[in-house]
Amino acid sequence: GQNIDQPTEMTATEGAIVQINCTYQTSGFNGLFWYQQHAGEAPTFLSYNVLDGLEEKGRFSSFLSRSKGYSYLLLKELQMKDSASYLCAVMDSNYQLIWGAGTKLIIKP
Amino acid sequence: ETGVTQTPRHLVMGMTNKKSLKCEQHLGHNAMYWYKQSAKKPLELMFVYNFKEQTENNSVPSRFSPECPNSSHLFLHLHTLQPEDSALYLCASSQERGVGGGETQYFGPGTRLLVL
């Protein structure tokens, strides 16, 4: 079966760095997405990786290793507004998105 | 992205009621999706429309009925729901289906549904 694993919850301190991991087993691979979802709001697109390596967008970076079935989202200089759930999703060979259950990130002052 | 709107934002209905959820996208996209989001579970894809044609129905019970009159509007008609159908229902859109990065999906704020 197809499976996406990510930690259920993480806690970090304002101003620090946090890495949210995602491992996947899917039928084929057409890219990996990260979304941010604040409580009661829509998921918003953060990043898309289809090739191995690190993609940087301001305070957020996303890494992919296709051979290891692994990705991480790196958040730097954490702010209180970064408290949210972070969703990892992989597009399989049928172009269907397989979603993880999300990682709830709690930022403490 | 705030180009996808959904109404109503909250809905309480009895098991014998009939109601409809509405989604509208202002992004010029050609694919639209309905998802169900339950607490601590992955997003569940329900229906996909690509260029107004339904391309996927992921074993969704017939008490959920989608309608896509044009590429900008999507409806989810609800009837005789069960309490376990209580969840957040999210609509999303993308440029089109089946092109990898071109399929980045943009979500609406969702309808929080409670079935009593």
C-alpha cells in the first residue's frame, strides 16, 4: 500500500530552527508537496520538490531524496505565527496526491 | 492563495436534511477537487473534476453527490448523512490534472460540517 509518515506533533522555541521529516512509500513518484495549515484555515502551498536536493524559499527550505523516500521541511528563525500543521503529500504515478496526517508544530516563546 | 472560496463555512444538519456545499475558484484553473479532512487523519480525496468532467470517485457513498456546472464552480450535495460524516470538507483547484508540478492544488477555507 501507499504510505506517508510524519511525526504527529513537534515543539520548538521562537527564534530556533526545526526540521519536520516525511518518509514515503508510493506507487511511482511525480513530486512531493509541503503545505501549511493553520487551525480552522485552508492548507496553503509551501513547496514542491521533484528532483533531489534542497530548495530554499526565505525562512523555509525543503529537501528531497528520492532514493531514500525521504523529505524534510526546515523552518528557520521560528516565529509564533509558524504554529500550524504541516502536511506532506506525494504525487504517485497516477498523479494522485497521497497525504500524510500532518505534523502539528507548536512554537513556544 | 485566497482564490478559492467556499460557502457555508459552518453547517449543522440532521440526518434527514438535504444541503449543498458550494465552491468557487477565481484562478482560471481547470481541475477541481473535494476532500474530507477528519481530525488527525490524512486528507481523503473524494471527487475530481478535470475540464468539467468527473475523473475520479474514490468509493464515496452515494449520499454525497458532486456537481460541476463549469470550471469555476463545484458543488457537493448532501443527503441522509451519518454522524461519522462530520468533518471539514475542503475544495481545491489546480491548473489541470496530471501534469506534476502544474497540479499544485490551492485550497478553500473549508466547510465545517456537523451531522446530528
